[in-house]
Amino acid sequence: MNPPRIIGIVGASGSGKTTVAQELAELTGNASLMSQDNYYISLPDHIDARDWNFDDPAVIDLEHLARDLAALKRGETVEGPRYIFSTHKRAPEPVTLKPAPVIIIEGLFLFLPESLRSVFDLKIFIDVPLEICLERRVARDVVERGRTAEIIRQRWAEQVEPMYRKYVEPTRVFADLLLVPEERGTPEREEQIQNILE
């Protein structure tokens, strides 16, 4: 079996990383989807989640992720972590990750360490205005993560945007492709996604 083709997708929170990853996976028909978010370290018991900066790369085990991706590229099966957002903890049971012809992973900090950048065969940076990203984040986190709009906006101003500007935005220089997504459900979007795989 040939080594998997590993595609990394980076962009601001709410930029549409997960959606693009899912669309790419559907198009290939034989892809494995991964998320950097599963590599969050568990919130320490003595720390309140309100005092924890989830947008700092220090709270994500990027080296563990790099090792797992490298192992998958060698054709090995790995036991990866699974993070539960409602409890801010890793689940006790790992997730079995098997090599696939294409592995697509999305996350904020994938292009930060060289150990991760070197694993990717294609690096995509999604370029969406931050105002749009914020509104998407509010809509998502209210529904999926049980947060209030006020808390989401406060976190955005205090943590999300400053961390994006400090750690994520500068890594766009490492991207092979800067993607300004077309509107979902349009022929232009479908063509855009198809072109990524060519």
C-alpha cells in the first residue's frame, strides 16, 4: 500500500475548516478525518475552565499529534485521544486511527511546529474575514457546546482573536494553498473542492 496522502487544513476558529475537511473526505470516498481538537490536554482538576486559555497552543499536545500522523503515514494503526468539550477532559477510551489512502486533519496550530508541517503532503490555509468567523463561532458554540453568546464574544476578544493573530495567522506563509471558500452548495464551491485534489 502506498503511504497515505495527508492534508492539513488551518484557519481561524469559525473559518470552515471542518466543513472543507468533510467535503474533501466525501469527494475522495476513501479518506480518514481527524481533528487537532482531540489532542487537547485535559483541564487540570484544580483549574476553572473560565480561567483556561483553550486558544493557546500550549494546551494542545501537538507533538503527540505529529507522532500519530507520522505513524499513520508509515502504515501503522494508532490509538489516538478523544476530547470531550462538555467536560474539558480526554475520554478514558482512545480512538483507533487506521491508515487510509487520504488522511485529512483540521486545526488551528497544525503549521506551527516543523514536526507537524513536515508530515503534510498538502497544507491548506482557509482565508475568511474574522468578523464572519466570530458570528459562525457564536452560532456553533451556543448549539454544540452549550455556551452563551456573551461568553463566546468575551472569549473571542480576550483569547481567540489575540491567539489567532499571534500563532495562527503567521503560519499562512507555510501553506501550499490559500483558500477563500466559495459559498456552500454552489457549483463554484464544488469545483473549488475538486480542484484541491487534482
